[in-house]
Amino acid sequence: MSPIRILILAILVYIAYRLVFGGKTIAGGGREPEKPERKEMPVDDVLEEDPVCGKLVPRKQAVRYLQGEKAVYFCSEECCGKYKDDQKD
């Protein structure tokens, strides 16, 4: 057999071995333990869109303006002032 055929045969044997005995193994000779499913973290804060400039701002850090019963959130005092001026017109 030529060296190329031996190399190809060795690669095929290795692939067959990985398919049959698959999975990752650890140093102790056993299989790697299953990873637990990731639990979703609870949402800590909500992003609000500034109606003036369109930036997304975390609700806890946003400047809040109460318009009747509705709260409007802004990225800065400047945007809040512009919004108030536009509402007066």
C-alpha cells in the first residue's frame, strides 16, 4: 500500500472511532459530565426609548417625566426639556 492510502485509511479509522465512541473524554478516562442547562437571569431593568433622540436608556437611570398617568423616559434633562417645550406648542 502506498503511504497516501495508509494515511487515508488511518483518518477513516479515526473518524469511525470518534463516531462510535464519540463525546469528549476527561483526563480520568470517563466522559465529560453533562453541562446543566442555563437558567435565564431575571430581568433587572427595562430599556426605554427616548422619544426625542431615540436612545435606549435603562429605566433606573432615565430622567422620568409624568404626563398625566403616563411616564415618559429620557436619556438626559436636555431631551426632557425639549419634549416639554414641544408639548407646550
